[in-house]
Amino acid sequence: MAIREGRWDCAACGRTANRGRELRCGGCGRARGKVKFYLPLNEPAVVEGELLAVAKAGPDWICAFCQASNRSTNLACTGCGGPREEGAVRATGGRDVTELTAQQAEEKRVFAERLKARAELYAKQRARNMKIAGAVAVVFFFLCSGVATTFAFASRAGGTQGVGGPFIRLGAPSGGSDVELLSKAASRRIDVEAERLVSDESWCSSMPGNARELGRSSRQSGTRQVCEWRRDGGPVLGVAGFRVQEDMGNGFFSDSGSSGGSSSSDWGSGGSSGSSSSCTSEPTYADWCRWEAMRWIVVRSPENEDSVSVPAWPDPALQRGERKGASVETYEGVVLTRDGERIGLHVSQSQWLGWQSGARYEAEWSFFGGLRSVGGPASGSSRASR
């Protein structure tokens, strides 16, 4: 049986999602008092030994004099010193499915059958909706295809594009499929990194391990569907999440795995007379943190360039506290098509080394006139007149 930590909201200052273990509000410092605990969606199980001991110690008790919450192990109120005997033990909600009476078990069986019937109805409705959506998608596809075709004509779909040439072209240029290499360039760059103090913000759960927290607030992280099944207003037999969850009365919840799909519903009566079910959509909250941390960032990037041979890697000239980052090399060329369009390309080192400025090369084109690739020298290669 897993134990999960719940949350509670402060009625005094409005701060949300105080951790269940906290006896005072993290915003205003007011004592927790008589609050309603709730369990965020997908809250992980508690594994820390000390925190598990707090959860398993039993429900808290409310001081009769100052209404503050106290741990079950406290013999006197930590707020005013009032005796435990005068206080009231906080009620716990929910029961494990193994504790149900025969009558309650029968009610849950009937309730499960209603859930199954509702699921089958939903499945039929979904199948019908899928057919309608499919027909709409077909119509939408043909409409989008027309728009895409028009756009492709204008943008030369199929390759890296340049400037010049006709506005619309299908396939290869009318003067020929080969291209002339106008220019080429190669570069090698090394990023140099250094540690710097940077500020950022994120969910507190994803904050870097070496970060220093600057501020914390609660933000809505999503919503959850909370469903309850009650018998004559009694304890909750099942709540949201397809598991039987039990409020332990001290800011923690226990669960006993799957409830067999009979723990929640979004309609009508919960089975036989005297029982009922209800579902509500509630926001879920998580802690959002502003923080600062030391991070490796790029401080400079020395680079060598050449248009004839592959350039040497630059000397990073590392200073104290710096390190080498990414090493990046690029090989580019600009070609001219038969109809006057200049197109820039990124190629491999071996292809770049074989290129000669002014030579013509075979080219492959897409249906919409985009340049897909440049191959070997064209037959009778010579510098074209422009």
C-alpha cells in the first residue's frame, strides 16, 4: 500500500498547495487548523523513512483552545500548550475495499455494472464520431492539398532555396538540369565555455541540483477529475484516479491500487438507495521556483574559414576556468541554375573537396522545381555564360 503526500490551501492568505506535512502556512504562517486535504494528480509515493514515520503515526488532533493542528505524537498543543485530552482527533476518510461489508460490496458491484454500460455507450458514440471525423478529414485534406500545391509552386518545395529565377517552375529548369558552382566556403569553429551564474525559473521538481532557490510560488499545473461515492453521507469508499484512496487525517493519503473501475462516475445514483456519487473537476497545483545556478555557457567561438582547402581547427586559447565546448564544421556552396536562380547548399566534406568553382554539375530536381541534390560533373562541363 503506497502512501502519498497531500496538499491543503490556506483560508487566511489564499496560498494554495501547502504540503500536507506543514502545520503552518508557508505564506502567512497561520496554523493549519481545520482544512480539507486533497491529493494532486500523479503524486509520487513517499519513500523517505522519516516522512513515512510521520504519515504512519496516525491522524492529527485539533487543539480545543486555539484550533491548531498537532501531530498525533504531541501530548500538548505546540501553539498554546493546551492538553491533548481536550482536543479532537481529526477524522479520517475512506476505507480499503477489503473492509467493505457484504451490502456495500453488492452496491459497488451494481455500480461497476453501470460504469461498464456507460463505457460501452461511450465507445459506440466515439465510433460514430470517428466516422464523422474521418469524412471531415478527407475534405480537409483535399482543401489543404490545393493550398500546399499553390505554396509549393511559389516556394520551390523540395530543396534549399535561393533567389532569382522564375516565380513558378515545375521540375528542372527549361534550359537544363545541371547547375554551375559559383562559390564555396568551409569553416571550423570551436565553442569556448565558462561557468557563469545565471538566473532562470521552472517547476521546483525540475530545478537543477546545484541551484539556489530565490523564490517560490504555487501555480496551476493542470486539472484532475475527482469523483466520490458516499453511502448516506458516510465515509468515502472510492475517489478519483482508479484507486481507493484514504485520507489519513494528517496530510497524507494511502491507496490500495486499482478499485476495479467502480470508484468513480460522472452521473446519477451510485447504485442502490442510500448511496450517491458525484464528480468535480479540480485544479492541480505545483511549486514554481525562481533560482540561480552556475552553468557552462559559450563565451566565445574562434573560427577558421577557407574557400579552397579544409581549414585547420582554430586554437581555443583556453583561459583559467574555461573548457572546450562543441566543435562545428560546415561545408557550403552556392550554385547557379540554368534559369538564373542562385541556391545555397550544405554538403559533406568529401563532396565539397571535389567541387571546382565555375564547373557544372548534374542536379536532381523535385516535381515542384526544388533542388534535391547535386551530383558529379556534368558532361562537357564548362563555365556557363550568365
